Amino acid sequence: MNTATPTLAELQKESRMGAMGTESTREVRQIDLSDFDRRFDEIGTQLWNAAVDVGFFQLVNHGIPQADVDEAFAMSQRFFALPDSVKAQWPHRKADNVGWESKAQVRPSTRTPDQKESYQITRPHMEGLWPTEAELPAFQGTMLGFEAKCWRVAMQVLSCFAVRLGFPREFFAGAHDPSRETYQSTLRLLHYYAIPPELQGSLELWRAGAHTDFDCLTLLFQRQGQGGLQVLPGKEMESQAWTPVPPDEKAITCNIGDMLMRWSDDQLPSNFHRVKNPQPGEDMGARYTIAFFAQANRDAMIETPSGKYPPMTAGEYLKQRVSANFGKSY
């Protein structure tokens, strides 16, 4: 079976997205998830329309208490405050998408390292990669609890898409089963470095270069006042008119990933986004975010409703995409 061509096409597309472009105004819709089961059809319609139109949307009343979000961010900042020599005990393993890395991600769009560090948590592969209780008390328990809450919200959204695509309502929950050793959904803690004075006028480096996500669905948590996220719907790809998404601590910003675009016969678009450097007059301090990537289990077979693409396991798909984004030393 030939599985290389679709991925190669995605990477070729991404390699053309390094230009600055312009900024535009566009609505990123907020969708209320309250009373989810009773309002399932209504919410599903709203999600589908937002996903098809822009590929990005925000969730409110999503059921994750703000106190839990705040606690996860506090733990994340404590982790990144550790010396690099300590964090290096838990190095990034590309094959399993786990562990700590710093300036190791090189986007095909920019060919320069993203100006950030990150720590990936993928449940079945964390042996030897957790800080001890002495190094960071309650870190492991807090992050695993938060990851589980993110999974629940992601599966609610994906259940709406499943029904629209003609799959059973719980189809994607089965494909993202956290009880299996093949589970590969990832919670990613991110710290974008403060901009040093000598680089504050430079446009050569990006906090995160233009890219699409590899997964089915991304949930992104932002901190108030720590902006920079910009999105680009596919229909405006050639004009590169980017839309800022200001942080809203009460909302989860979501986007469709390449895996779901493929699974939906391209009905649900995976669109480009990036994190720009602060501009003169803007806050040059650090930026912290937390992302949950709902990535189907390694042995889940991605088979499209119409057969537009050849079947491919989610594990092979993710392997190809991660390999193109990290240096050979990882």
C-alpha cells in the first residue's frame, strides 16, 4: 500500500507558508457545550459549520473547571522553571512523542527552530520521563488528571463529527481508547521564550512557524495577555491573510488536524496557524500554552467514508509527520 504520497503533499504545502502575509479580521465562533446530551444535534450543527467554514472554533462551558486549568498552568510553569540540566533527564523521544525538548522543532515552512521548549505526555510511554515527587510534587497526578478531562471534551466534539460523517457516535472514542497500549493522544506543555532585547526587531525567527496539526482535533488553552496565535483558513491560503485569536481563559481554542481531514474525505479542513513574535510595543515576555492533541491509537485504521484515500494506520501517519518536524538527534 502506498501511504507516502498524501503526507508528502501536506509537507510540500507547508513548505510554502513561510511568508509574513497580512492580518485580517474574521470571526472565530464560540460554541457552548452546556447540556451536551440534550443539545447534541444543535451543538453538532454549530461545530460542523464552524469547522467547515474556518477550521477553528472555541468551546465555552466545556466542563473543565477554571481552577483545574489554572493548576495545570501553574504546574507547567514550575516544570519549565527547572534548570535545563534537570529537564534533560527526561529527553524527547521522537518515536513515542514524549519528553522534553528545546528549540528542536523545525517547521517545513520556516526551516528555523521554533523559539520554545515543550514537554510531551503520552500515557503508555512515560516510564522514566516523569519528574519525581522530590523534584516536582504532585506534577504527575495533576497532569494525568488534566489530560483525562481534555480527552473527555475532545471525544464530545469528535462524537458530533462522527455522526455527521456516517460513523457511530462513539466511533472516535473507540479509536482514541486511553486504556490501550496503542494510545497516542498527547498533552503538550509549551513555553515560548521571552524575546531578548537584541532580537526584538527581528522577523527571522518565529515562536512557532506556520503549520497544520497532525492529529484529529487540537484543544488549546491560552493565558490572558499572552497572545500571538494567528489562523489562516485554506480558502485564503494564497493571500496569506492571517487572523489573530486573542487569548480567552474561559474558552478552549480548537482546530481540526490533518488526520481528521483525511478521515473525513477532506470535508473538515485542517488549516494553517502560527505563533508570531511580539511586535514593537507588545509584551515581549514569555508565553505559556497547553495543548491536547487527540491522535487516534497507533493501530486505528484511517479509512475514509468514500475511499478517497488508501487505508493507513494512525501510527504510521503520525510517524511520518513527527519525523519531518524534529531534528535527527531526536
